[in-house]
Amino acid sequence: LQLIVCDHYEELSRQAARIVAKQVTNKPTSVIGFATGSTPVGLYQELTKMYQKGEVNFKQIRTFNLDEYVGLDKEHPQSYYRFMWENLFGKVGIEKSQIHFPSGIFQDPVQACNEYESQLKKEGPIDLQILGIGANGHIGFNEPAESFILNTHIIQLADKTIEANARFFRDKSEVPRQAITMGVGNIMNAKKIILLASDKSKAKAVQSVFSSIVDPRVPATILQLHADVSILVTNEVADLLK
Ligand code: F6R
């Protein structure tokens, strides 16, 4: 595990963008794993700026996102697909055919998960996976549990997560109760992982990743078993790490 302390959110976003751009420049056909949420918005803005200046080109990458809400189709204003399209993909010349997302709309949940698994198998492994972290230590939507689930699966969102994500909806009651997410095994299969944590509410969860105990009740703790993880935090978060 490598800890990278950045002065502030803008610097964290720039550093993360440099890592992503370097990956794409070194290997233009890279498979990149993307996360949604507030934390990577600055990273996506930086990547957009770099693209506009001609410093990076995403023409040949393939993308895989971590998760999607169950019941929201791609065009729903709060879908993660739409989030990625508006915050990055639509701005940097990424074609729809390059994008892979677990489907939030399905008849058969097992089939929906298997479909994403086979896409990951066919196109993967992911060269670089971008992660945020929940205050409860979730990665993707792998919520605290008694055991790890390795593959793509449907989960019940934790109450805390529903509350945290209610800010994107008109009302908490509109937040979907389920999501479809890559499993911990899918994330660990990525060749390189960067985890971004800029809010002090994440400090405790980040601290656990360095605790040398792997515990499915704090899913991010699994990352200490990966050979190439960089954790980018702001000073504000770093100050709370012991
Ligand atoms: C989103 C995802 C989640 C978020 C996490 C942090 O695709 O997988 O694990 O990364 O909930 O969200 P923010 O950045 O909004 O605090």
C-alpha cells in the first residue's frame, strides 16, 4: 500500500489524473475501471481539461464501471451511467461501444451478473481501477458483511449508504434499495488500483486499510492483499490517520 498525501482536493484530483493519463498514454488500449460518487468528480474534470489540451486521448480505452442502481435505466438522471456520461465519457470522446456497465434493468438477476462477469473476462483484466471508499469501508457497493463476495452480485444498500446518497435524489425514499456491483474479487483482479479519499468522514475507513487485519465487515481492508494500491488522501484525512 502506498499512501499519497495531497495538500487539498484539487491537488488530489490532479495527482489522480496524472496517474490515469500516464496509464492511458503508456497503453492506449487500457481497460480502466471507473467509480462514481462525489470524490472522483475533480479527477474527471482534470481529465477533461487534459483531453481538451490534447494531453491525453481516450479513443482506444475500454471502460468498466463498478456499480449501478437496480431499477434505473441508463438514461435515468440519477443512474451511474448517466453520471459517467455527463461527468466524463461524453466530454472526452469516449464512444458508447467502449463503455461497460452492469445493467440496473433486468428480468433475471443471475443472468445480469453473469453477463457482466463474461464481459470482464473477455475484455479484462482491468489495468487501472479507480475507487472511492464509503465511510463504512465499502468499495464499489461491497457493503460490510460477514464474508466477501468475489463476483458481480446484487446487494441491498446499507442504510448509511442510502442516507449518504439521498443528496443526489429529491428525497431519501427515491434512492433505490438495491445495486448491482462488481465483487471484491473483480476489484482485486485489477493490475493497479488507486483509491481516493478526500473527506474526513472517510479517515476511519482508510485507517482500517492499514490495520493489517482483513475483515469483510470493513470491505476495503482486502486491499492490503493487493500488490499495487495507491491511496490518495487530502491533508485533512491524513491528519486523522494515526
Ligand atoms: C461508486 C462507488 C462507491 C463510492 C463511495 C464513496 O461507484 O463505488 O463505493 O466510491 O460510496 O462515494 P463518495 O465519493 O460520493 O463519497
